[in-house]
Amino acid sequence: MDRTWSPLVVCISLLGHWLRGVRRAARVLTLAGLGGLAVPLAAWAQATAAASTPAQRAFGFDDVAREARALAAQPWRAAPPADPRRAALDYDAVRRIQFRAEASLWRGTGSPFEMQFFPVAGAAAVRELRLFEIEQGQARALRLPARVFNNDGVLPPEPPDATAPVAGWRLTYPLNEGAKQDEVVAFVGSNYFRALGQGQRYGLSARGIAIDTTGGAPEEFPDFTTFWFERPAAGSKQFVFYALLDGPRVAGAYQFTLQPGAATVTTVRAQLFLRAGSSPIRTLGIAPLTSMFLHGENQASSTGDFRPEVHDSDGLQIETAAGEWLWRPLTNPAGVLVTSFALNSPRGFGLMQRDRSFASYEDIEARYEARPSAWVEPIGQWGEGRVELLQFRTPDETHDNIAAFWVPAQLPAPGQSIDLAWRIHWQGPAPGGADRSPPGARVLQTRSGYGYFKGERPAGLHKLVIDFSDTPLPAGVLAQDVQARASLGANTKLRRVHTYPNPVRGGWRSTLEFERLDASQPVELRLYLQAAAGAATHALSETWSYVLPPQ
């Protein structure tokens, strides 16, 4: 039987540089703690009274949601300007401001979790956060003594009773080796965050929300302004905290539950309120992911880079409600490329780093083969909407140029809320933390180009080579009986599709040759493996879905 294709909407646009906001703004500065002045743990929890008393109910998500609803009913107010001395610090000066590791929150309490903080410093992290600790159900303000940071002469000396403005935080946990504390998650800048599982290196980021990342309007970056941390008990295996989001057109309440492991999982609940009286939102992105793709197997380097591949992610993976799996390899287009998969309540989507071979990258410092994949698993039914993929040109690996997120078909009215939940699985090379994969053959690589070609190659002729992994075959089907089912868009003329077993690595190789009729228009391509057994035709692989950008 033929496979039923998921609806696909493709929109190509050359929009210039208004997308510059989706970039390495999320890259976290890793500030190693320096020895020095010890700070008593009691100084962390100065008891500014919470609104409740011990006799009242425990602080929780509903309290944050009430704050978000109240914010959305009021005109938006921008954050007050940061201290000009701090905002003016350059990258090197910011790196010299070191958090003292011995001042880590919850150190010495028996908890496996410890927290460290990032200072308000530099142009990328100038907003001061409000921080609270929840203990025995009651929220109390956290204020850091200024001496928890070693300023190394970058800033003038602070008075003895001064508090430190905080722009972000990171959580550590014995993730890889016994009692050694490893960074497991970090929140700093706008509403970005990143997490790690065992054996992983920081790569792609997640966000709380994405607003008008696509659609033609300037992108908006709401901020996480306030965090409430539940004090972790001795021996805790998970960490729970809450966040308040505020921006010109939306306010939101978030609950995060972090479970470190081979594949670290962050479970997110979000209740979002559109701000009354604000301009309409064109694109509301739920569970957004942000990554980088410079060049790879399907797109060789044009700058003479010695590294075969440079990317934090190499493809978008989707599992539909019907159980179909889609794989779209990423590209670094000449302009801006926006594609959308129209779906009803998908089972999952993610930006994946499938290639785990060091030889594919040859970068001893960056270790791209250890960058995590991020698989988003919706909780509950999300209804009608689309998974949107944004790709735009980046000149180097210091800028993020990839974003993927869910766009609901219907937005709430101002003052009303949308309430969704999801899990993000930060997967990687460690045993037990491997990437979520389709049950059949999956795409191992996509390559573009020609070997020997006899005669003059016609203008507009293209050849793509797609390698699939091995998979069990139905009874009576031989490896050589497996064929590819290809579907090409209207801007193409198919010349040849050929599939045959791969005797070296196993699985199958498909070659697809076609002519592009109009080079100024994109080409949409799809291909999957199938085999006949008796009267039935069986789909054996995920669907390879590729877009060739306009030239």
C-alpha cells in the first residue's frame, strides 16, 4: 500500500537580515570558579517575607500564572537600564568576572544539585533577574552578596553590604563521574536555555517561546524575569523550578522539571497570555529550538575549511500522529528558507545531531560529534498546527542560523491563555541516551554532486545520494528487492531513481537524478524505501524530505 504523505507547506523568502536576533545570543559563558573568600550559605536566603504564611498553601505554578495574567492585563514596561559600567564591558572583561565555586547554592546540604550564577555584565546579559528559593512550600527572596564574584579589578570595589545583580544561572550535578559536579543546565539571556546529558558538549539551545521568528515582522524576544527554585532535598534525582516570562505582547508562567541522566529530560509546562491592546502576533512558536548548520555532507564548505562538517544539528526529525517519520537534512542557504509541515497533534519533533563519528568533523576542540540532539515530546493533544523550520545564511559557526518550533493553528484572544506541556530529551552518544529513532531504516547521510559524467552535463541537472540504515525485511523479501518511492515537485523533471544494497556499511543507497526547470525557484523532494511481499507493499524507512533552495 502507498504511504500517506503528511501535508507539507513550503514558503521560501529572502527577507534580508531582520532575523539577526536568532543567533549565538544563547551561547553561555562558562566561568570557572576561583578559590578565595568563603561565603556562608545562610547569606543566600535573606528572609524577605513572601505573600503567604506557613499556614497557607504551598507556592506553586498557579501563583506564577496569576502574576503572568496580571502582567498581560497591563501595558508592557521595558526593563530599567543596567548600570552603564557593567553594560559597557567587552567579552574579555566579562570573562574575568568569576563566580566563586565555594559559594555555590546548596553546597554542603547533601543535595546533589548546586547552583552558580552569572553577573549582569556586557551587552548580552544586562537584565537583572529576581530570584526566590522555595523551602517548605514558602518562597523567599534570594540575594547574593557581591563578594560571591571575583571581579578581578574589572569593576570598582563594592561596599561590604552590597548585593550582586544576577543575569543568569547554571545548575551542576554529578552527571558523569561520581561526586564531580558537572554543568547540566544553564539559563542566561532572554528566554534561552541549554541542557546536557552524559558525555555531551553544549550545542543547540531551547527557548521558552519564539515570537515572529518567521512571518515578516521583526522578531520579539520576551525575557524570563523571575525564577523560583524549589530547594532540592538530599539525594534528589530531579530539580523543579518556575519562571515568569514578560514581553511586549505576551506574558507567561512556566514550570520546569529537570531529570539529569544519559539523556537529560526537561519537562515544561507553559501558560501564555497575550497582552491586551498589543499588536497581533504573526507566528507564536511553541517549544522552540535554536541551532547552527554551517556545512555538512549535503553541502560542502566553500571556504576551504579543513573540517568535513561543522554543525550542532544536521536535520529536523518529526514523528506524526499517524506514526510516519520525516527527516529533513539542514542546509546553509544563500538567503532565508522557511518550510512548514502541517500536522495534527504530532508525537514529536526535534533538531538532531545524527552523525556521531569524530572523523566526520575532525574538530578536537569543538567536538561536534558530542553535541546533543533535542527531541520535543508533546504532552497531551496539541491539535492542529505546523512544525516550522527556519534556515538562513551564516558565514561561520559563531552564529545560530536554524530554528524549529510548533505553531498552533489558533491563538488565544488577548487576556485568554494557551496552556501546553512538553518534554525535551537532550540526547547524545552515551549508552542509554541515544537519539530517538524511527522503527525502520533511517537516513544516514545525504550527499550532492557527481562522480564521472560522460559528455556535457545538462544545465540544471542534479544528483543526490541518500544512504539508509539496515532494517529487518518482511518474509519473502530480499535486500535487492527493496526500491525507493520518490516524489518530486512541479519544478523538476525526473531522470532516474535507483536503489541497491550497500555492501560496505549495510542498508541501502538511493541515487536520485533530476533537472531543475527554474533555478530561481526551490525544489521539493521526497523519497522512502518500500518492498513488496505477496500482495502488500511495505514502507521500510522514514521519509527523506529535502528542499533545494533557489540559486
